[in-house]
Amino acid sequence: MIKLSTRIITGMILALTLVLLPMAWYSVQKESGELRDIMRNQGEAVARSLAAFVIEPMVALDYPALEYALETMGRATEQIQYVEVRQKDKVLAHYGERQAKGEIFIVPIEMPGLHDAPKRYFGELELVYSPEHFERIVNNRVDDLLISSLVIFVILALSLRFVVSRLVTRRLTKLSKLTNRIIAEELREQVAHGAGSPVYGDELDLLRERFMTMLDGIHARDRARDEAEQTLRQLMVAVEQSPVGILMTNVQGGIEYVNSAFTQVSGYTFDEVRGQNPRILKSGLTPPEVYTDLWGTLLAGKVWKGEFTNRRKNGELFAEFCLISPVRGADGQISHYMATKEDITEKRENARELDRYRNHLEALVDERTTQLEEARAVAVEASQAKSVFLANMSHEIRTPMNAIMGMLHLMRRDTIDVQQHVRLDRIDAAARHLLSVINDILDLSKIEAGKLALEETRLHLPTLMDNTVAMLAERAADKGLALTLMPVRYDADLLGDPTRVMQGLINFAGNAIKFTERGSVILSCDVIEESAVDVLLRLNVSDTGIGISPEVLGRLFNAFEQADGSTTRKFGGTGLGLSITRSLAQLMGGQVGVESIPGQGSTFWFTARLRKAGQHLQAEPVVAETPPGEAIRRDFSGLPVLIVDDEMINREIAGEFLTETGLTVEFAENGLQAVELCRTHDYALVFMDMQMPVMDGLTATAQIRRLPNGLTLPILAMTANAFAEDREVCLAAGMTDFIPKPIDPERMFATVYRSLLKVRSTG
């Protein structure tokens, strides 16, 4: 069989031959004509040169010289075959022999005349030019042309062979090999497009692309088939090893396939159920409406699920959950039904058992819940009883303390004996210490009950710390200690509970003074963090006291704890101050800490996050720089005020205090009397106790506020109920401010002056 490449190359060579031969013949003819024209021009030029050369001997009639001139020229020019000079048909001289072949040139022998005279004619010269030289040149040129044509022909033939082999044969061979490999099923990987082959964009490339596309399609189908077969094998394994039974029927209900789980549950082999209807498992215990719903759902082309009570081959009953799905063929029509079946007999038993346990557990939970509710009710009742007890204890303690401290104040006012003043001061210090202990116990109780609430009022930190130092200055001076306040660099107003901030400072500074025998106590404040809305402050108290051992530091802030049991006896105290300060710091978003070196001193600190005071907040009226009692006497002397209290001693003490300021005092023993007096009198201010017989202070306040003159009347709570929630209750009932018992005269005067000043500024 002749190869396609051989046939293509042969055809192309024949085509080249048919093209090149006429071209070669034409080139030879053209070359010969051009050489002939050259020869003629050359011969004519030689003839004219000879004619000019022989003029002189002819004029001289020197014929031997003429002969010599012709001979010389003939010998010098190889192409001259024969030359003669004649004059009127007479040959004067000649050279060579005349032959049959040759190109003849005849030119006149003339000499130009002088001054436009006509030429003189002497004869003519005949030159026979030899053709041999011309023929030799032509033959050489033809040979060169033929050789060149042959070389070109060979080069073109080889180039054609290379091009055909490169662009056609090799690519067709690759396609042929790929085809053979595909036919032999040896090719399993997709051949990359254009891998190792240049792209020419011709028909063969198009053929190759189509071929590769076809090959891609074959590979894709092969992969899809392999993947489908693999998936099918996996599905078959999964179906066969599935723990639930799987059953396949045709549309007539004949069983075509069951897996091993089905045979294990039912007891039937595949051969026994093949072609049978699934009704062979029916026990007759499944309600008929289940089957009605089943076939209605399946005939609608939907999936049905439900439960059956069926019978095994050995006659045992079993419960199964079944899910039946229609299977559609390629035409979209239902061709089979597939059912997945799960034996739920054990699950049903477990569910029944679980229900029994659940019912039992619910009964236990109900019983325990009832017990917990009863215990909670008891705890709530106990907590309420504790709160009531604390409130009553506070009231019952503060009432006599109010009498004691009030009488002490009056006695010091009226006594001029120095020794009696000293004794009264000691009694007052003891009373204040007792009140401090009571306050600590009540604060701790409120903290443990989660009922300690903080106020948020405007405070000025430098002023607060100045006041703290002022309160402790006398105690420090009594021990010879230097009490120093470092400059407070944060001067802006803040919002917080100044009483609790000062309480924390006093607890730390009081302990520092208590446990320091010599040296100093230093108070300072640092800004830890600051944002646009708040600031985190660290308040420090440093001393040069006895210090604390490291093993005690970890439990120092626990309630009723001190550095050493012996210190309680030596220095006194309840051990509650540090614990209360820690709780206060936590309520203010901070914490507490201590650094101490035994024998050198300690630094106690707590942090508090306080909001910055906005410009829109309205400041409280400021009490005059003069003592508030004197300010009342100066600005409001003679104004009538009403004191409402069921205890005569309380009325007496408060009355004495207010009389000092120049106010006119009237009394009422209960809320009902106060309401009637306010109805008929125009008081500037009312002091109202909370707990009273007949009518309490809260009810009385509400009724007074409904009187025509009672809306703007300042009503100050003056009560032994000193909890913060008591203050909130009083303010919510319509009272203006709050004065706790025991009464501090200066605090009482400041509150009275501020309240009266408010009425004046708004009235």
C-alpha cells in the first residue's frame, strides 16, 4: 500500500515539474535572445571602432598599414572571423577567411567635415562576427540555468516532504496511534489538548480538535460509567449491610429484592419471598385504615411512612416502622416501590419502660419541687424575718442612741465644767463607736442579702478626701501621727455615692491610724483609666504601722477576719471594715488590694469606676460658708416647723436642736395629728417619723401632699430606719429629704437650710 505521504509528495513533485519546465524553457529562450542582442550590439560597436581605426591609412593610401591594422584588430578580438575594407566594390584589404556561419556587420568609413561641412566617404567595412563564442556563452548559461532549476527543484521537493511530514503525516500518524490505542482499550487517561503539538489553525488542527473533543466525551462517559458503577457497588454494599430492612417491589406488588436485614428480621430467605406480595408478613393486627392511607399516598406519587404490626416466619409478632417511596423510570412513570423497614419492637418496649421511669421521675421532681418551694418559702420568710428583725433592731437601737447622743449634745451645750466636758466627750466617743459597730453589722447583713444599693449624686473628689482627712485628723493627732493628703489631680465633678466612697476611705484610714504607733498615714488618689463617660480611680491609704504577714493577706478581706486574733483584743474592732470595703468597691465596679511588709507598713487600696458629671445636671443649693445653724438663724428665724414623732424624747431633742436656730417648733404624736395640723396651719417645714401609731409617716405624707398648701411643703423624714431602701421608700412617698437617727445636729441643720433655701428659690 502506497503511503498517503508518498502520494501527496509525488503529486506535488509532478505539479512542480509541470510548473518549472515551462519556466526553465522560457528562461533559456529569454537568455538566448538577450545574449544575441548583446552580441549584435557588441559586433556593431567593434565594426564602427574598426572603421574609425582604418580612416587614417585609407586617407594616406597606405594599404600595407591598412592590412596591418585589420590584422592587429583581428588577432586582438577573438570573435572577429573575417573583416575587409572595400571602396566601390574594390577590396582594399582584408583579414581572416569568410565562412558560412557568422553575423555580418557593414558600416561606412567616414570622416567628419570641418565647420559643418558634410562627411567625407572613403568606403565601407564589412565585419563577420564568429557565432562560436556566442553559442559557447549561451550553452554555459543554459547549463547554469538547468543546474539552478534542478537544485531549486530538489530543495522544493525536500521542503515539501518535510512540510507534509510535519504538518500532515506526523499529525495523522498521532491520530492513527491514538485511534489504535482507543480500539485496543489501552488509553484510560484523558489526552491533554495540544500536548506537545504546535497549533496551525488549519483543517488538520480542526480535525484534531474534533477528535480530541470526541476523545474527551469518550473519557467523560467512561469516567461517569466507572463512577456510576463504583457508586452502584457502594450503594449495593450499603443496602446489603444496612441495619434496616430494604424491600423492592414492582408496581404489581411482587417482591424483586430484599436485603439481608429483611431476611434476618422476617425469617424468610430471598428465594422464599421473591415474587411474593409483602402481605405475607401481615398479622391482621394492623388497622385497615393504615393500608388505606398507604395506597392512597402511593397512588398519589408521594412517600408514605407509618408503623405495622407484622408476623415473622416463625409466628412471632414484631413492630416495624416503614417508609415506602415510589421509584420512577426514565419516562417519569412509577416502575417500582422501595420500602425501608426498621424493627422497632425493642424501641417500643424501651419507650414503655422510659414512660414508666419518666412518670416516676416526674413524681419525684414534683415532690422535690414541692419540698424546694416549701424550703424557699421558709428561706424567703426567714430572710424577710431577718430583714424585719434588722430594721426593727436598727430602729430600736437607733431610737435610744438618738436620745443618748442628743442628750449628750444638749448637756455639752449647757455644761461649762471642763471635767464634765471630758467625760461627756468620752461618752459621745463610745456612743459613736457603738453606732459604727451597729452600722457595720447592718451593712454586712444588707450586703449578704444583696440589698445594699448605691446612690448616684454629684461628688467632688478633692473635697471628699479633704473631708475624710478632717474627720480623722483629731484621732491621728491624738496618737502623734502625721495625716497627709497627697494632691488630688482629678478635679472634675463625678457621679457616685460619696457616703460609700468616704466610708471605704475611713475604713482603710481608720485601721491605718489604729495599727500605726509612730510615723505617718498618707491618703492619695490615682487615675487608672479614663474614657469619655467615666473614670477608674484608685484610692490609696499608706501607713508606717505594724505591717501584715504574707500568710494572712489572702484572708484579710473576709468578714470577721483580722491579721491576728490578739489584735482584736489589743486594738479593738469587729473585723468587718475591710470586708465591707471590698463589697463596696465591687458595687462601684472596682476591687481591693493590699501590699504590706511586716514591721514597715502597709498600703491598702480600692478602685471605683465613677461616671463623669454632665453639664446638664443641676447642682444642689449650697449651704452658706457660715455654720448652717447660724445661717438658719440669720435667714429663716421665726419660721414655724412641725415635728411628728411618737417618742417624746425624740420630739424633745429635735425641738431643742431646732430652737437653737431660731425656728418656732410645734409637735404632733402621730401622722393623723400631723395631717390635721397641716390642714389648719401654714408650716415652713415638717419633720416626719416613719413608724408611728394611728397613722404612719408615709400615709401622712401622702395625705399632706393632697392638701392645698401641701404640694410644695418640705417634708423631711426623720427616722431610725436608716437603710437605703428606707430612704427610697420615703422619697417615693413624697418626702423631700432624709435625716437618719441618731440625729447629727450639723447634718440636720444643713438639710433644713438646703430645703428652706430651695423653697425660697422656687417660690
